[in-house]
Amino acid sequence: MRVCILTIGDELVEGKVDTNSAWMAQALDRIGWLVREVRHCRDNVDDIVRNLRELSELAPVTLTTGGLGPTTDDLTTESVARLTSRELLTHEPTWENIQRRFRERGLELPPSNIRQAWYPEGATPIPNPVGTALGYMVEVADDRMVAVFPGVPREMKAMVETTLLPELQRRYPRPGHRVVRSLHVFGHAESRANDLLLGLGEGVEGFELAYLVSYPILNIHIKVTRSSEAEAAEVAARLVEEARRRLGDRVYGFDGTSLPEAVGKLLAAKGLRMATAESCTGGLISAKVTDIPGSTGWFLEGVVSYSNEAKQKYLGVSAETLREYGAVSAETCEEMLAGILERSGADVAVAVTGIAGPGGGTPEKPVGLVYIGWGDREGSEVRAFQFAGGREEIRALTTMTALDRIRRHVLGMEGRG
């Protein structure tokens, strides 16, 4: 089955990144729905009506996000009412919930908030378990439906999961059962992964392979449809294992696991603790790992040593090393790594120093040059990387590369002794 998505808001047309449609597409893919088209449009009734009319001709279901707030530029519901020639009604349970929320917070309720409880006559309400704006599903023509959701990602996701996906499966049952498994890869380009997976699943009926790049991560989706869910799961598991074998240790996780989560699970399983020494990343590595619940069990500490003085004071980097080689050097990175291992008592550690830009680069040490060190007391390595992009991209790539290197180092520790 096919679906279209319309995201509504001036900010989207003016350059704000749209994450809602990407998440929706992935959620729909899990139940075998293909997104035919995604559009953005401004908060304008004529534009919204035109896009909904056109998209409804392309697919039986169109989803919208945005434009359900309390202000006069939130025009989605009014647009849907015009499209369907229906009157606007107030959904009393939603309006009561909005009033209760304001009372509980001791806030005065602006009358305009009633707009969040409006819906077209005859529409099926979609409850919002984590917010105030009402969603709904409404028929716009024979076998054509529009489902409307808030633009707040947390609210939209909860409503899609609890109401939309089950409703689509009920209305449009698929023959057979589909299982989708995902492998998450760091360190292989899409073309290289494709070469390694050539012939995977050859001759297997009901099998699809898809690549989705979320730079710098490559997500590989294995989709299997069978008459029973158990059979589909068994075939998918076999294909996942074969794909993992071919791709090697560049596969860091499965089915939604993030790289920091993968590092944490590996360290926890082996009873190891980690520390970080950061310069150019300014604590991003520590932030990523401490975002993971339970990280206190495997993350000891992080030192942000931005200045030369801090590198000497907290990590024991020698003044001679800094004078002779500079802060951005393999020698300094090596001493940062040795210092954090010694002073923290951690089992493994990473250290980073580099030039994130936009200034500070030289012909000998250009912007994007980063030294990353990783290892333990029995073995470590320092390597230079040249990353491209702006300051944010360079710091993010440094963070992810450092985490991946310590992950692969820990995996390699299994062969010792």
C-alpha cells in the first residue's frame, strides 16, 4: 500500500529540517507501507487544500503533521474542513483535557486554545496521550483518507504508534506477515556495503533489501514476508546473520541500537569501565555515552582539556610535548590517552584533539585534522583523521569515530591471552 505525507509550516519551507516525515516513513515501512511522496507547504489554507487534494489522488492515505496549535496561523483543521465541506466541531473530551492541564499548572487558559480541540464533522478523533492537540482521521473521497497529527514529534509519534498503525492494519490487511530487521553500520560506504551484500537472499521469495544513509551511519533493512510471522522471523534472522558475517565488525548494532548504546552494552557485558579525554569535541563523547540509561555502570569520567594548561594539569601532558609538537598532534593525543587511563583508573579510554574550525587551520594542520587515540594499558593506538564539513560536522564525526574505535578495540581484546 502507498501513502503520502504533507508537513505543514512556514518554517519547513524556509529551511527547518523536517524529521517528522522521515520517522513516519520508517514507521510505515515496518507494516509494509511505501511512502510515494512527501511535500512541505506553508501555513496557508489555499496551499494546504491544494496539496491535500493532489496527494489524495496519488495514494489512499495522506498523513499531515503541523498546524494544530492554538494560534491564528495554525490552519490545518480549517483547511481539511474546507476540503471536505464539513463543519468544525469541538471535541469535548479534548477541550476538557486542555482546561484540566492548565488548571493543574496554575495557568490562565487563553480562549484560543479551543482551536486544538476542533475537528471536522464526521471525523474519527485520534487521542493525544502526551499533549493537548487533537488528531483525527477523515474520509475525503471514496477509499481516500487524511490522517492529521500535531507537528510536535513526541506527540505525533505516540499517536501514530497507538492509533494510526493499528488502524491501517485493520483497514488494509496485508496477505501474510512481514518482519523488518535492521543492521546499523559505521565505517562502510553504501557502495562498499552493497558490493559485500551482492547475492544476499538470492532465490529467497518475499525478500527485500534496502539501504538508508543517516550520515555517518548506514542502516540496512532486511524485509521478509511469509504466511506466518514465525517463518518470516526465522528467514529474516538467517539473512541478518549472513549480512553481519559479510560486513564484519563494521556492524555495531541491530534494530534501532545507537552506537553509544552498542558501546555501553559491550562494556557492560565485559565488566569494563571507560573514560574520555576530549579537546576539540568539548565533552560531546561524554555527553553521548551519559545519555544512555545505566551508563554509570560502565562510564567512569571525562576530562575536557581545551587549553594547553588543562592538558598539563589534568592529564599530565608535558610542556615539552606541547611546545615541540603542538596541542593537535599524535604525541599530545598519546599523552592525553595515557594520562586519562592512569588518573581515572578506567579499563579503556579514548582521547581526541583536533581543529574543528572554522578558523585555526594551517597548511600543515588544516581544519578537520583530528587525532584520536584509543586503547588500554596493554595496547593503544593513535591515528590522524581528516574530516570534512563545518565545525558541527567535524565534532560529530570525531565523536562517532572515537566511539567506534573503542568498540572495535574492546572486541579485539577477546583474542588476548
